[in-house]
Amino acid sequence: MLSKKEKKISFLLTAIQFANVLDFVVMMPLAPLLLKYFSINMVQFGLLVSSYNISSGVVGLIAGCWLDYFERKKLLLVTFFLFILATLLCAIAGDFYALLIARILAGAFGGLVSSSSYAILGDSISPGAKGEATGIMMSSFSIASVLGVPLGLILATTYDWRASFYFIVLLGLGILFCAYKILPTIQPEKNQISVSEMFQRYLTLLKTKNLFYGVLLLVSVSFSSFIIIPFMSAYCVHNLHMDPQQLKYIYLFGGFFTFFSSRPVGKLCDSFGEKKVFDVIMIISIIPILIFTNLKTQNLGIVLFFSTMFMMFTSSRFIPVMTLVNSLSLAKDRGTYLSLANSMRTFTIAFAAYLAGHIVTQKKVVSTVATLAVSNNFTEYYIDGFWKTGIISVVMTIVSLIVIKKINFHRI
């Protein structure tokens, strides 16, 4: 059970992650607008998504060398402020390359914000309540979906795609002020050492069986999710003939149900253990993955039902994973290990998004009376091969079920 102080910290860190996550996820529902505005193809859009994560992974890995040597609050405040500035650059980008550079900068600072946030959570929350706190913090994804993404889409479709990023900037500045007032000061436990010694420390951590499999588990689950997520909005618009204005309902319903499931899932982890909860969620998640990536219907209700199930289960399975990963390392190594794990996760998301951009392709729609009856400004082509991402996702889901069996839970 979280104390009053722990709840305040958990909800503030969730707000920070909300802005961080929103900056990343809002790119994907904006896909139809950005593809048209910049006249770019699927591979280029995949690069916009993956560049954010590549940058986040590289900078997080390097900066993680010093993460345990700086006062945690100060580091989080500085990196979050720089993240906000990078998001502002996204809003004022004039062409594809300017937006690409801005996404790289946003990813760099966003990765540091994420690692610092989880390190503060690990240091501030008592062991018996970490699952609940992680569940609250992980709800940032669903909150971003149920509130942020729909609002961002409304602003984008009403005004311009840039309005979504201006919204994140203003929101981030308000959260930054609250973080300055609320977050506790956590002094570093160590003195700074050399870069070569720190990379040796990374290798030492990975030589520990539990820590290695913890990273591998996070990687396999992330790949399983993000081989699908970057192009789901384009798939809904171009294949299922949804109006871009309707995309907000996918994130509204998906985020709503994920939000109310996140905290109970976290409590289940505390009660029954991360492994049991993870196994059940992963197995069930296979069903909506296969159905959603193979939909043929244009019925909005059916599309919303299976997209909601997909989002709820793919989001919920990260809760036992992050609870587990946050518990594997000792406090003195937690910042470095979480930075390493987060970097590997972001590299994986980048690779998955980039790979998906090569798997799915744009194909011209052959004009018929039937297609003209349901056409809109975005249906001159359709997304081919999206079903393949579902197959790959299921394979990686099975891989993750194998990996978690390798972790020795008696040592946690």
C-alpha cells in the first residue's frame, strides 16, 4: 500500500511520463496527416518514429554512465526542460529534415527523462508497493491515449498538426513547475568514474543472468508491440476507411480501458507475482493482435472493440515487466541498469518501427464504384502487408514467455 507521500511522488512522475509518452505516441496517429503534408512514404515516416528511439537509446546508454552520480531531482528537471525545448522545435519544423532533427533531440532528452523517472521511483517507493507505483506510472501511456492523443488529434485536425506539439510544450512547462515543488531530493551515492569503467560496469551487469534476461524480456515485449503500433492509424484510415477525425476514438476508448486496468494489474503483480500475471496477459493478448491486424470490416464499432482490446492488453503487459525490471538490480546500480534497459528498449522500438516501414507498403487503390462510395481524401492508396506485423508480434510474444522462465525469481 502506497503512503500519502509515495502517492504524491508516483502521480507526479506519472505526469512527467505522460508528457514524455505523449510526445512519442502522438506521432503515430498523426501519420495520415504527416504523410500527406510532407509528401513522404512509409519508410520515411518509419524513420521519423525510429529516429526518436535511436537517439533516446544512444544518449540514454552514454548518459547512463553518470546517472547514479548526479542528484536525481536536478537531473530530471534539467533533462525535462531540454525535452520541452526539443518538442518546441518539432512544432516549428518547416520540412521533413527539420522535423527529423527535432525528433532526434526530443528522443535524446526523453530517454534521459524516462530513466531518471524510473530511478526516482525505485529509490522512493517501498518494496511492497513498487508494483502499484509502477502500475500508476505505466498508466501514463493510457492517460496519454485517453486524454492527450484525442485532444492532440482534435487540435491537429481543427488547426494544424503543429498544434499537437504546442500543446505538449505548454503542458510540459506546467508539469515542470510542479516537479520542482514536489519531487524529493535524492543525493548520489557515488563519485564519478571514467567512461571506460562505466561501460565495463554495463558489461558486468549484463553478465548477471537475471539482469541479462530482464533486459531481454523488455526487448522482446517492446518489439512485439511496436512492430504494429506505428502504422495502426494509417491502417485504420487507408484500409478500414476511417475518417482521420475518427482516429481519436481509437485512442480514447483504448486509453480509457487501459487506464482503469493499469492499477489493478499492478496490484495483481504485488499479490500473485509478476510472472503469473505476465503469463496470463501475454497469452490473452495474442487473440486481439491476430484479429486486429487482419480486420476487413469497415464497421466502426467492431474496429473500436478490437483496437481497444489490442491497446489494453499490449499496454498492460508492460506493467509486470517494468515491475520486474525495476526490482532486479541493487539500489546502487539501479540508475545505470534502468538506463541500460531503457536504451535497449528504445533501440528495439526504433528497429521495430523501421522494420515495419519496410514490411508494410503503399499500394494504389483501383477505382471502382464501391471504392468511390467509401473514399475520402486519404484512400487513394491502402496499406499492404499489415497482417505480417501481427504474425511477427505473436512470435515475439511467445519468445517473451520463454525468456521470463529463465529469470530466477527466488533471487529477487
